[in-house]
Amino acid sequence: MRFSPATLFASLYCGAIGLQALIHFREQLQFFRTGPARVYGPSPKFLGIVAGPVVKEPVFVSAGAMFILALGAAAAGISFRLSLAVAVAAFFVYFPPILSLNYLGRKADMIPLVLIAMLAAPARAPHVARVLV
């Protein structure tokens, strides 16, 4: 990646989201283990439209690890586009079961939208993020 404001934004955004996911991974796994769908009903849908898959713990843990590692790689500029694509795919497996976690709420909806914007039009991603906030 060459330096530009867009690449700086991409590195900082991916690093920040990956770090947050890493910091909260243990509590998110504990929440997943409680079977939130049994307690709270089905998980909220992404953007109120797309339901996530029902997954077992090994898949959840693997998707979380892939999400964190892919964002770390993207932040470091390692296979940037591939890393973003992996992070987006992992997002849709990892986050849906835990969307009812109180601090995630609808804020998590922004993550894949910004990552997809980085894939589609990297120079426009900071503008997309600003609009979504």
C-alpha cells in the first residue's frame, strides 16, 4: 500500500476494530456460550434485513480469530484486499450470534459497510464512514 489519507484511514480503522475485537473476544465468547438466542430470541438481523447463520462454538471461535487476524493483516498492509474480503466474510459468521450483546447494538452494522467501501473504493471509505456515523 502506498501512503495516502485513505490508506492511513484504512490501517487505523482496521487496526482499531481488530484490537477492539481482540480485547472483547473472551467476553463475547462467554456471551455466545450462554446461548443468547435461547434467552433473548433470534439475534437481530444485520441492517434489519440479513439474518446470520446459526453456528456452533468452534465455528464462532474460528470466525472470530479469522476476523481479528484478517484485520491485523489489513492494518499492516499484508494482502490488503484479500484480508478485507476475509474480514467481511468472517464478520457475517462471528457477529450475528452476539449482536444482542448490549454494547454492540447497531454499531456493528457499520463495520462491514466500511470494509466493503474500502474494497470497492478505498479513497471514498473515509467519507462512507463519516456518513455512517
